[in-house]
Amino acid sequence: MLTPAALTLMMCASAALAQSTHPGMGANVWIDDSGWGTAFRTWAPNADAVYLSGDFNGWATNTHPLVHEGEGVWSVDVHSVWAGTQYQFVILHDGDTLFRQDPRARSLTSSSGKSIVVNPDQYNWQHTFDMPPWNELVIYELHPGTFGVMENGPFPGNFAGVRAHLDHLQALGVNAVELMPVAEFPGGQSWGYNPSHIFAIEQQYGGPDALKQLVDACHERGIAVLMDVVFNHLGPNDLASWQFDGWFENELGGIFFYNDDRAITPWGDTRPDFGRDEVRQWLRDALFSWFDEYHVDGIRMDGCRWIEWTDAGVNPDGWSWMQWINDELDAVYPGRFITAEDMSDNHWITKTTGEGGAGFDSQWDPHFVHPIREAVEAIDDDWRNMWAVHDAISFAYNGLPMQRVIFTESHDEVANGRQRVPEAIWPGYADSWHSKKRSTLAAVVLFTSPGVPMLFQGQEFLEDGWFDDAVALDWDRAETFSGITHLYRDLISLRRNLAGNSRGLTGEHVNVHHVNDWDKVIAWHRWMYGGPGDDVVTIANFSGDGWGDYRIGLPHGGTWQCRFNSDWVGYDASFGNHPCWSVEAEPTPWDGLPYSAPVSIGPWSAAIFSQSPDCTADLSGDGVVGVNDLLVIIGHWEEQPGDIDGDGTTGVSDLLVLLDAWGPCP
């Protein structure tokens, strides 16, 4: 009597084996008039022959030969093979028989196990999503293995665990999460920066469908998903691509890698060959799979300096590859947020490809994190450099502030012995008043400086342990320090202009107009177009002395409301509750601005001021900002009667204010 396995073997062996008529590299399921099955296609230019082996043929090594299409590509269609099937390639080269995973496998039993056929279209997406404007993004970086841990749940954590905490992130107000790398890596625990399989999703985290469920759940809550990807090196362990078809030189990686000194990286001699067309396409397709199959909204590309440089010097292959993929992404997926991690003060990373740049939208900024951390971590107030803080706030790549992602904590800045900010302020006493005050002062600077702000997991509840992929995030602290989380929530609300009175924090303009390095006080003005509801002024006191009558320059007259006071006792019972009053701007020029007012501010504290939005754009007086007001502006172009922003003439800036205020007056 035939067993089911034997029957399947006979059916598959008798099926027509032919060159694939279904395009696409890797394993791709298909349905047509002839039935259904899977097309297997791989690149092995030095193979003498290639066979397909799997659970569908009892792991036979010679029953399913692939046909050589030319240019090193081999393929076969196998009927009645569908998603869930396990398989591998058997490659004959120079007398050797090589068992290889599929370098394009979307899933594997493990990093060293068998490839699994996946149907990328089987998931039923529930939610569509529009990417927030980049100037309104607030990013939250997380590691699924330590963030996504549920009470009595598995450790390491997984995508389901991340989903369980999404309500916390939604309440916090972040509108983008950045997942540390989730491509299949060796073992069950890792930071993720050692990808073995660049198309596959880590099984420990739940695999492909679990990731799609997470993305769907984020989109349901208005949260974008950014994916951290690693292409500057691979592995170096459990690589399906290593010496894939048997050919290699200098004991290096073969067809997918450089086989000379350009292969060398700090993490192994596994730099992909960015100059070889087939490898460039392989990497490009892996990158696009995040958008095509997982509906992510952006990418953070790790270690770009090791793509553009090798130990031998500049690598034009890597630079041209980055230009190519950025042009491709802009054309196919406009509006997605593509960020580089270069950290070498390279403005060319975010210049357009037309200018010769790499074409990234933004890049992680070392000019912010290091001086701001130094300013709050210094033991003595005298050591705090307000001019360094000035430079950190005002820095921009190519004159465009949104070309930088700013942060005080990230996976790199709080690991391998480098502490979280509260712990670095007072080692062993991260819960102290000093640590709370100065770490939250850094948070105010983060959310009121131009750039795209980013938090690292647990920062909002004073997580004190450095990042370790074997230590779960301490979620008990979210309850213990709920007031600090409230502080972060209020800052994020202001940064995103959720109350409609802080639009300037989404703008590109900044003027650090007050720098007092003696008393350690600094203030800056942010705006988009200017005017009530737009202009925002932040004053930060980096000393242990409070002030009750400290004069600060203001850009306009009228009432300035205190929107935020980091010394409020509601954030922590130990805070001083130093008053933060609303002030009336006086026509006393100060700090190079036409108005000023005395303000009150606590020790190691910051206060944020703005003016309530009015209806100055209602030029016709009918209670609505609309067509009648637009006609006033058009009729008085370059004259005074249509002036909204107070610069004395009617022009483009007034038109922009009017369009932004369109609708009934508040």
C-alpha cells in the first residue's frame, strides 16, 4: 500500500519538469490553466547541474533537475507544490555535491535549516495607510526580541508581543516605529545586525505573516513602520549565499561577495559585491520586498559608510548602488522615508542623486546626540557648554533640518557599556531627582529642535539598563514612572502640533537667539510661517539654580502662553513645581528680537511658550478663512492690507498662512 509520502513522490516525479514559464527568482507559487505549483529559479553561473530537493519528493537529490536558461540562471516548474513546502537546491560543481538553501527564501525552518515556500499574497490586509508628513514624524525605535515580551509570554519576545504593546505607543503619541533588523539571523537572540537570509523573516519573532499582522495593527493605529536593514555585510554565519555554486577565490564568499580585500568588514569578510549586476539586483529585490510584501513605510539603512568605503578606500560600486536604489524607491514608492546611518558628517548622503549625492531622505545625526548628552551628563554646571548646545539645535545637513534624525538614545548609544541617559547622569541612581530632571531636560531639547525626533524603547519611563538582547524591557517601570511617560506624551503632542498651537515645531526655521554660557540658559525660536499658533519659543535652564525674573526675547507682541513646564509636579512628585506663567510681551527689544518678557523657570528645567491661534487670516471679517480672504490677498499683492504675518507686505508667506487656516475661525 502506498503511503501519502510515496504517492506524492510518484505524482511529482511524473509531473512535467520544464524550464520555468513563471518569472521571478526564488520560489514563486503560481496558478494558471494547467493547474497550480511553484516556480523555482536560482542563479548559479558556475554549477554543472542543479536539482531541487524537498519534502515533496522525499528529499531526493536527482529527480527534479533545473534547466539552464543561460547567463547562469536555472529554473523548473513543479506542479502541486504550494506554500509551506520545504526545499533546498542541490548543486553539482567540479565533482562536488553541494546542498544549499535558497538565497531568496522568504522563510526558513531556521537559519541553518530548510527553505520554505511562501505565498506572499495569502495575507488579507485589513488597513490602508497614508504616511505622515516627514516633518510631523516622531519615531520610536524598538527591538522585537526585548520589547515584545508579554507577561508569562515567550522570551525572546516576538511580533505578537510588540502588537500587545501598541496601545501604549499610540497613547504616547508616536506615529512611527522603527524595528531593529528582523531578517533571519543565527540562533534565537540577536540585535539583528547579522542577517543570514535577507529575504526571510526571523522565525523566533513569528515569521512572515506575524510581521504582516504587526504592520497591519500599526497602520490601524496610525503608526508608520520603518524597517532597519543591513547590506554593508551579511552574516557572517549561516549564509545560504556563501560559496553558493562552488566557485570562490582567496577562501572568500564566491559569487555574491567580493573575493578580494574589498570583502573585509569589521564583522567578517562578507561584504556583498556591489559591482556585480546580479548581486545588485538581489540586494535591490530584498530591499523592495519590505515595501512590496510587508507594506512598510520606510527604511533605515545600517552602516552606509561600509557600503561606500572599504579598507581599500572609496567604493564607487557601493555609492552607485545606493544612488540606484534611492532613485528606484522614489520612482516606485514616493513619500516613503528612507534614512541612512552614516554618522560621519557626510552631507552627500542626503544630497540628491542629481547633485551626485546618495539620495537618502534623512540620516542619523551625531551632531545632536553627543553634545546634548554631554551637556546633561556633566557632573558640574560649569562644564556644560551652551554654545555646543546651540550648535546641536541649529545644525542641518545641506541647510535642510528634516534631513537629520535626532535622538539622545538609540541601540548604539545605550549598549556595550554605554548607559541610558538617566543612568549616565548618576550611575546607580537613575531614579534620582538629578537623573529625572536632566534626562527630561534633554527630552525637551530633542522635541523642540529641528529634525525628526526618535526615542529608544523604554526611554519614556526611565529604563535604566543598557540595551542587551538577552534582557527584556522592564515594563513595570511604565507604571512606576507614569508621570515621566506623561511628560513625554505632552512633548510629543507639542511636537506634532496636536492642539493646534505649536505648528512651528514642525517647521524648518530656528533661531537660537539667547545663549548665556555663564548662567547656563539658552532659548530658541521655532516657526513654520510665523504668527499665533505657529511661533514657539523654548527656554532651557541647564543649571541647578531656578529663575523668577529672567528676560527672554520674543518675536511678537501679545500674550504668550506657557504650554509646557518640565518642573511640573504632575510629572514627578519630587519636582519643584516652579511656576511657569503666561507673559505679556513688552516692546523692549532683547536678544535681537523686537519684544521680550521676564519668565520664570526652575532648575534643570525647560519651558515652552506659544501664542493662541487667532483668526488674523480672516481678512474679510466674515468669520471664515476662505475665498473672500484669498481675493483680498490677490488684490493687495505686495501691498499692506493683505499682510497677515506682520512683515509689512502681502506675499507668499501670507498666502501660506491663509491656506493653512482655511475654514471656520476658532
